[in-house]
Amino acid sequence: MERRLEDYYNSPRLSQSKLKLLLSGVKAFTEVKEPELFFEEKQHFILGSAVDCLVTRGTQQFEQEFYISRLENKPSDTVKSIINEVFYKANITPEQIGLFAPNFIDYRDLILESCDSHNYQLNWKNETRVNKILENYEYWNELVESNGKIILTTEDESLINKIVLNFMQNDNTKYYFTTFAEEKEIINQLHIDFEIEGVECKALLDGVIVNTEDKTLEPFDVKTTGDKVFYFPKSMRRFGYYIQAAFYTEALKQWKERHKIYKDYTIKNFVFIVSSTLDPETPMVFKCTDNLLNIGKYGRNRIDYKINHSDSAIIKPYVAGYMDLIEAYKYYESVGFNQDAIANDIVDLDFDMDINLFNYF
């Protein structure tokens, strides 16, 4: 039975994105809920999310999640952020939108509050600040019309289509998106529930290439970067993609064990398929080495747990893997997530990971 994406995002199980929040501290982990985390990630990586959706789930799903803005006079990024915040705080539901069109002018108090939080034109009179934001009512109307969808510009749409087209046509990447060969099947958006050390986890793989001829499963993830594509290892370090690759590999191993039809299959090393918004015509494929996957699982220099006099965990490895984070999660689950331990000491984001941990081809 096909599983809905909403089932994944609403599941209380632990995702790699949620788990990696421990790298930013216990407070970050406890304050961000899974559905909110998904929404924030989509907003932060908006182009990448759109590319991912279009290339792995198709046009119909893309149109359900994204809205193309046709505004000629676009507000500045700051003004857009203010209006977005007002719309979010107004807590306007789809049911309300179906009954009436919320009037922007009715939210003057929220507009002023959001102006303050964005330090918007603090030297102006409050009424002037609010009225200036209200001049952008057309953007507000689009938020209402989009009904919760992520808004993209026509420029975004053009770039997204260009990236997806090159994924499909480039000699290095088209293998992962076309199924002309009879011996090959592509499983897109594979939702897997699994366990690590008794902790209930979940994974959502962009895709898995099933090759019935050589009996292999090859997991992959689509990424979009705003930097040059060959600088992707820098993003890998910054965003903890090495943890994601190892975490998803473990998920696929347990999925394979439950599906006897694949019992004789070998899981190939995790692959990132990467495009740059600077140069969408030259996407690249990055294959994780065994060494990188091992770091993603166990870290580099295993975590050393000590309990000090205040019963707080001291967590100071050189690089954390997901097993370290699972161990930290279990500790806090047992003693409470209100401890004073500084969990952002888990990893030094300036660590010198050799670019050769990736194979290029």
C-alpha cells in the first residue's frame, strides 16, 4: 500500500533532520517539532525542495506543494518576510480561506509586531511603517490564494525546470531518473520505519535504483547548491549530509531484510546527485566512500560520555556520527531534555574532512 508523505512528516519517529538538531543543542532539539522542521527546511532550501519534488514525485505533486507567483511588482525580501510572518501568526486555515478572503488591513497589530521583530524602519512612525507594508497587499492576496503552498517566482520556476531538464539529460545523472532498461526500477520517495538501538526512527529516501540484473540497491538523494557544484563537500560538512547518507543506508538495510524478494541484493554506496543554481547545465554525481559512511555512522573519534557533578552529559567528540547522536538522545530521554549540557560541542563544524572522502565520476 502506498504511503502518503503526510504520514512521514506527522510520524513521531525520529528523523535524521530532527536528530541532527542535537548538534545545535538540546534547546534546538526540543523547540522544533517535526512538521515545523519540515516546513522550515523547505523555506530555507526552497529551490532544492522544489527541484526534489518535481524530479522525484512529478508535476502533479509539485503543483500541490508549490505556487508560482505572477506578481510584476515584487516586495523586497524583508517585506516578504514580514508579511509571511503575519500570515503565519494569523493562523489562517484553509477552511477560513474557503469561507472568506482574510483582509490584510485587519492585521495592523500583527504587522507592527512583525516590523519590530525585523527591525524594519525603526526611525519611522508606527503608522507609516504599517501603511508601507500594507502597500504590498497583492503579495498578501497571493499568500491567501496559494492556500499554504510554498510560493515561487517565475524566475524560480524557470531555473527549477532547467535544473530538472539537465538532471534528465546529463550523461552522468540521467541514469537515476530514467527507466528505459528492463532490468532497472526506480523507487521514489521511499518511506522506511526502522529502529536504532531501540529508538524508533524514520527515513525518506529520494530514490533507490533497483537493478534486477546485478541484484543491487543504490540509494540516492537529490541536492541543489547555491555554490559551485564541485564545492558540494563543503555543504556536506556544514549540513551533516554524511550523517544523512549513513542513516539512510541503515534504514535501507533494515528495509531489505523485511522484504525477502531483495534478500540476495547488495546495497551500493549512497549517492548524492547535485546541481548548482549557478550552473544548472553541469550536475555532478558524488558517491560516498565506505570511509565517509563509517564517519556518518560512528563519527571520527568516538564520543566520550562523562557525567559531571551537575549530572549533565559532556559530549565532545571530534566528529559525531548518528550513533553518537542516538546515544545522546537516549541519555536525554532518560534524564530529561532540560539539562545544561552544551550539545553543540558534539561537532566542530570546521573539522578538516578530506575532499577525497568522495569519489567523483
